[in-house]
Amino acid sequence: MSEPRLHSVTCASPAGLHRMAYWEWGEPDNDRVLLCVHGLTRTGRDFDALARRMAPHFRVVCPDVAGRGRSDRLREPAFYAVPQYVADMVTLLARLNPRQLAWVGTSMGGLVGMALGGSAALARRDPRPAPHRPGPALDDAGLRVDRMVINDVGPKMELAALGRIGLYVGQPLAFDSFEQAVAHTREVSAGFGPHTEAQWRELAAHTYVSDGRRWHKHYDLALARPFALPDPAGAVAGELLLWRCYEALDCPVLLVRGAESDLLSAATARQMLARNRRARLLEFAGVGHAPTFMQEDQLQAVSAFLLEP
């Protein structure tokens, strides 16, 4: 199978209902599910190469997170945040009903995975009703992540990298041709490491959309608003909560890091190894933020981890 099926699921936020699109590869009745969640401004089609590799083994599901790609934009941009994304993934998983669940999360998708997987693990440890539970309140209801790949992100993120990302997220760029969009992708995504021209075109194809005249970013520019409203106290609380969720992960974890990453420091990666004994670290030389899982060495390493007994 060379192309995915496009589906959607209706999710809820405090501002109302929204539709989240997702791309599905492999046998639709396979109850071994691999859920792949993309980075801040990307789409589910970032995982095409990995999905093709894993489709004989899993039903591979790659959502366009709310505000990106084929999914609806949120009425209130303040909800473009990890708690809303976790809620949307719980809704999606209720639809998929996996017997086994593997997770691959790049950058933002890794944060969502840590929050969801760790919250479910904490819920299994403490069966008391959520109001009396000291940790994140997510009813387990059978939800369990069996294997997780966290791609170039951690509970602690470098402020300089966050500032760099915040500078371009809300820029209303438009290009007269797809070739210009590809060139811009190559420039702003230099951290992805070396790619062929065909790969750069593939990376641009699903993150820019044409209105018939010009090519525009295929996401809601209002994603930038949370970056424009810094909340130091909230950031500290969020980091502490992510560490708690990460430490609670009770499945094998593969930490992937671009050796030149400016978002996930080497020190934070070492700390992640120390704070969860089920984690192992894999670094790719010549890559920054973040590995794209398009190169053969990256595909081999991730697929080998996902297919371990």
C-alpha cells in the first residue's frame, strides 16, 4: 500500500467541537496500533516513510493535530496546548481501540506522548477517583502505551530554541511557487540534517497548501499566540508535571536525539536516562532538531525498536 486512508474523529474543547483528521496505513482491522504524532507546525504525513515500513506489522495512524493540515482550526487559540492534544488523542484511541499501542512522537508529539502515557501509568498505580489523586487525572480505562519513541524533546526544553521556534511560527508567509516553498523549508528546517531534493519536496508538500495562486502554511497561524503570552510560573509547573509523567512511563522508551539539537540538550538527555531505567538513548550525528525518520539508518533503528519482542 503506497498511500494512506484519510479519516477523522470529532473531539471537544472548552470552546466547542472540532474535527481531527488522521491518516491510516496498514490493515484497518489490525489491533496492533502505531500512533505517530508530529511536531508543532508539521502534519501526520511527516511519517509516510516510517508508516510504509511499519504498515505490514501495525495499523499506523498519523493524525493532523488540531490546527494543522486537514484538521479543523480551534475557535480559541489558547487551547493549542498539550492538555488539549492529550484529550484529542484519548478520543482518537477510543475510536481505534488498540490491543497493543506503540507511540512515536516528534517534538510536540513526544510531549503529548509523555503526558498521555505517564498519566495512564499513574492512573493504574492509584485507582482512587481523580479528585483525590495527586498526579494527572486521566482515567486509565484500559489505556496503556506498550512502547514509546520520544524524538528530540524532553520535559526540559532549551529557552533559546523555543524562542527561535516562536519567531517563525506566526509569520504569514506566502510563496508564488511550490519551488519557493521547498527552498524555504530547506532553510528553516536545516536542523533536520541532509536530505535529498525529493525528500525536501516531500517535507514541503504537506506543510504548504495552494489557494490556486500562492502557497501558504498549512496550519493555523494562531498557534503562535501561546508563545506570545509567556507564563514563567506555568512553564515551571508544566516542566515538573512532564518530569513526573516521564518518570512514570512503564514501557520501553527510545529517546532519539539529533546530536546537534538545540531543543533537547545532551545534559537533559542524560538526565532522562537517569530518571527512567526503561529508557535508552540513540543519537544521530549531523542532525539537529529533529530527525525526520526518512533516512535509512533512522528507519532501521526505530523499526527495530518497535518490533522487538
